[in-house]
Amino acid sequence: MPHPSAHRQPVVSALGDGDLVPTPTSAPHGSSRLLLRLIGGAPGADDEVLAAARSAQDPSLLVAAALLVHDPSYLVRAAACAHTTRERQLVVLAEAHLHHNADLFDVLVRDHLAEHPDHLLAAWIAGRDH
């Protein structure tokens, strides 16, 4: 039996408004899961990211690898693979972070997260020490 108040309360959302939150489409499914493990601090995730980055074409994965080992060669590959504005912005803000340009990085990451507040990798980078 429905709760008594259910008959008095109007519907506030259309049926289609209750869809599931979309998953990121910019990275392959496996890369997304691996990056979430890295961001969450899962043991061994950093080694898995570095192993996957050896042959990766995913800009996000390559950016993460670059920051883990402070190796700009990963960013060169990431830039070559970046096709969307979001991916290109991620590469540029990672370059600023890697080169210890704190002022530029702060501006770029704030702008990027204002436009893409769901970008967990960018937020993870922002939380790392400069």
C-alpha cells in the first residue's frame, strides 16, 4: 500500500528525469575504471596506470602517467591523442602542473572545473602538491 502522502504530493519530475547518471565517454571503459581506482587511492593503481600508459591512446591515462612519474613525454603523447576541448585543456593544465607554474595552473584548473565540474581527474590533479 502506498504511503498516505503519496496521494497528496504532485509529481515534480518527468519520468525521463530519473535516468541514471551517464558514465564518461571520453575514455575507454577500462581506462575510466583504472583512473577511478587511481583517484581513489587503490593499492597498485599507480603501477597499473604506468603499465597501461606504455601503449595507451587515452589522453587522460597518459596525463595521469605523466604526473605519477613527472615525465613530460607522456604529455606529448597525450596532446597528440587529445581530440576534444576537454582533453586538450586537461593536457595543458597538466603541463602547467608538471612545470610548477602554480599561477597558470590555478587559473586553468579553475576554468576547466567550472566548465567540467564532473572531471575527477582534473580535480585529482588540483589536489596534488605543486
